[in-house]
Amino acid sequence: MRIVFMGTPEFAVGSLDALVTNHFNVVAVVTAPDKPSGRGLSMQESSVKRFAKAHGIPVLQPTNLKDPSFLNELKSLHADVQIVVAFRMLPESVWNMPTEGTFNLHASLLPRYRGAAPINWAIINGEKETGVTTFKLKHEIDTGGIVFTERVPILDTDNAGSLHDRLKETGAQLIVRTAKAIETAVKEGRTLEFKQQDETQVSHAPKLNKDNCRIDWNKSPEQIHNLIRGLSPYPSAYCF
């Protein structure tokens, strides 16, 4: 089974590493373009790109996912499936390209915490449990049919960093389980089974910004504590 992997940050590296370690055929990686960083503004490669280069996996870095040259290059890879972990929104021309579709790993128990910052918001809101979900992509963000979920407790001592690291490892195992399920379904000539998301359980995890990172001292000590640890070590809570 030919797999194209899409991802950018360290969170995605765990899943890519697990696929490679389990001898899946990752034919290419799609990741963000290099960008200037630090005081000297030297060009920095994404965590996923560094891993791919170290393992001899071809890397694609499109600036525009609808660019015809990128789409032609992606099509030439003849992927059976695309696996997406911590990347950006894909146009239909990309996610609908592989014969078996495109599958995403999301760091929550969908349909709870759909959106960009599920790890942070689960802690900020005082949840005692979260998890990871694999699902098949469709038009609306984080809404596709669920393949597998895995629950992970949120400890009182957790912050966003420690929970991120545990979810990265659990998510990597779930990606391997999902890839095996897809491969088995293809070999047996059947359609992979999905669980539809319960729309009555939807909650959202919007992008973090200056407004929702600021400490409101009128809130309870528990709420303030959850905000600070939910934003630690990045992007961090603040006040004046």
C-alpha cells in the first residue's frame, strides 16, 4: 500500500516514525515550506522534513496546495492512501485523490474539540479525559467517519506539553492500527467500516490568540490554574 504522509510539527513525527518502523511504504512526505526563524532569521526545516530526509523519504513542500504543478507531482506518486497529522486544511482536489481516501489523526475524542487547538482547550476547560481519533476526511473540518479512538486521562499535574507528548505516542499507535485496518480491507476487497460522529456532542477548539490567552483574575482559582497549564509551555498565559 502506497502511503503519502502529510504533517509538519513534532506531533506528526511520532506517527511518521511509527509507520516507518512498522515497514509501511511511505512513498513521500508533504510538509510546510522552510521558514525564517530565530534572531538571525535562518531558514528552518519542519520536524517532519528533518525526519523524512534522515530516512530517505522524498519531501514535497508546496506553498499552494491547489497549484497544478504540485497536484501533478502528487498524482504521479499513485498513493493508495494519504495520512494527515497536524497539517493544514486540504482542498478536495488533494484529499479526494487517493483510491482509498485520506485519513486524519486528531488529538481529541471527536466530535468533541473539533478545531486547531484541542489539547490546550481540553485542559483549559478542566476536562479529566481526552484522547485521539482517526477519521476519513470530507468537506467539513474534523467531521468525517471515525475509524478508531483511544482515550487518554488528563492528570492534575498535566500541562499542554506533557499531554501533547502522551497523545503523540498514543496517536502514533492509532495511526499504525488504522493503516493496518485500511490495508486489510483493501486486501479483502471490502469497505472500511466507520462510526458516524454524534453531532449532539460537538464542541470546538478554536485557534489561540491574545484574547483567549489573557488571564481574567475575576475567574476562580481553578479556572485560572487550568488556563495557565493549558497554555504551558506554549503559547503561555499572560496578564498586565
